[in-house]
Amino acid sequence: MSRSEPTVRDVAERAGVSSATVSRVMNDAPNVDKQLARRVREAVKATGYVPNAAGRSLRARSSSQIAVLIPDADNPYFSQVVSEVEPAARSAGYSVMLCHTGNEPDQEQTYLDQIVARRMAGVIAIPSDESWSGLTPLTEANIPVVLVDRRLPDVEVDRIATDNMDAGRQAAVHLRDKGFRRPACITGPETLTTTEDRLLGFSHAWSTSAGGAPALYRGDLHFDSGFTAMTEILDDGDIDCVFVTNNRMSAGAFQAIRGLPNPPALLATDDDIWTRLVTPSVSVIQQPIRDTGRLAAQMLIDRIAAPNEMPRTTLLSSKVIERESTAGGPPSRG
């Protein structure tokens, strides 16, 4: 005799709540206690419950919807990736659900539950960092995943990213060729391979060509930490050029030197619009963000069509755009 499908009552009994509470959690009702919601989600996972008959009919995954999971919708990098994913997905017959986690684990878990319950066709994911555990429920549900801009240890899924080691190398070569000799690098936490690879590429290229290592200042990827790091660099007084490994810290670093006479040269990451509008205009490492979004969508569409192919990794090249902030070379030391 075949095993019956799990029901709302099964979930409620396992979680120790009422069926009405299970329904409220599954429908994302407001004002549900977070711990209660977590118990219900754990019970859903343990029982294998899929809400409503329509959901159960999707066990073979016939959905024409894909999800894009991002940690920060306000970051221009992520919003530009999404703006390219959507038209590419639409042209292939897929709609897109944007999942903005805000770096909140509970919100991320809610989205993951919805993705699995709806048996979505696939997911394009930009995890907040390399400790991300959200991949497991997706792969267990046989939902294809493409990782963007992140490298997770011991993970076999499709991935597309900038060649960040080479981006750091290009930054070092540019600053060295302009005549700078005393570099600093403002970078992110060691747990984020994106910025760490840029730092490694920069440090290796500088040490092998110019000798020595850059002074290192770490931030949390946000504006204020870039401002604070640049303020510390100014206090140190012996730095003539600064490479910043992410866009928001770049903006903060520029704010700290704005209007100062003879500030350190600044090389930012990402060609955000502000870098062209300020005075002096800011030299940047320009990532191929739009290509990243478009190719991520195509990679996922290809994976949906051919789920048994070997996972692919695609690395895209950046380039230096020189502007006023590095164009003049270092000031003479009198």
C-alpha cells in the first residue's frame, strides 16, 4: 500500500501548533513569531509536505518560474545583474521571482521554502558569503542552481563570476605603471572570496613587480567602513595610492578624500555612475556586470534543458578605466 501524502495536520502535530498556524506560516502572514515560523518550516521539511494540490502536482517540476536570490537590492552590482537576467529569462519563456534576503537568514529561509514548495524551474543565487547553507535544500529538491559572483567550497554547481584575481592584478599593474610606489588596499572580510581574490591578485602582482606588500585595511563592504579605512590611511600619511575592492567601500573612501589637496590616488571597483560625476572623476576596475547577468540566465536555461551535464565555471574579464583620480601619477616629494 502506497504511503499517503503528508497533510497540514501532520505538520501541525510535528510542530506542536494548530493547523491554522501552519497555514499562516505557509502563506507568509504578518506578525507570526519567528521561532514559531521556524518550527513550522522544520516540520514541513521533515514531513515532506507540499502545500495545496497544485503544489503536489509540481513534484516533477513543471514550473516556468525561476528565482533570483540576492543579498542586497540597493547594491548597484546586484540590481544590474537582475536587470539582465529578467529579459533573458522572459525570452526563453520563464518569469522571474526576485528574492531579496537583506542578509537575513529567516527571510532567506522563507524564500527557499517557497522555491522548493513551488518546485521552481531553477535558481540564480548570489549568497551573502561563502558560509551559505541554502544550496542544500535546493539540490536535495533537484532544483538547478547557478551561483553568481561567489565561490563555495566543495560545491558542484554551475558558476559565473568575474576573474577577481586578474582584476586585482590589473589594479596593481595600473598603479605601478602610473609611478605609484606606496600602495594600500581597502578590502572586505576574509570570509568573502570575491574581495579576497582581488586582494590576493593585487598583492601578488605588486610584490613580484614592485617589491613589498600593500598596507592592508579591512572593512565590512559598506560605505562607512570605506570612509573609516581611508581616514586611517590619511592619518598614517605615507600612502600614495589606494585600491578598494568593492563598490560601496569605494564610495566611502572617496568621500574621505573629497576636496583634500594632494590626496592618495584612488582606484575603485565597479563603474558606478558616481565615479563619473564627481571631481576628480574616479578610475575604476570595471566588471562585466551586464554580461554576468545575461550569461547567468543562459547558463541556468541550459542546465534546465540538460540537467545531467557536468557543472561549468565561467570567469569573465574586467578592465581598468583610467580617470582623473590616478591619471596624474604621484605628486613629487619635496
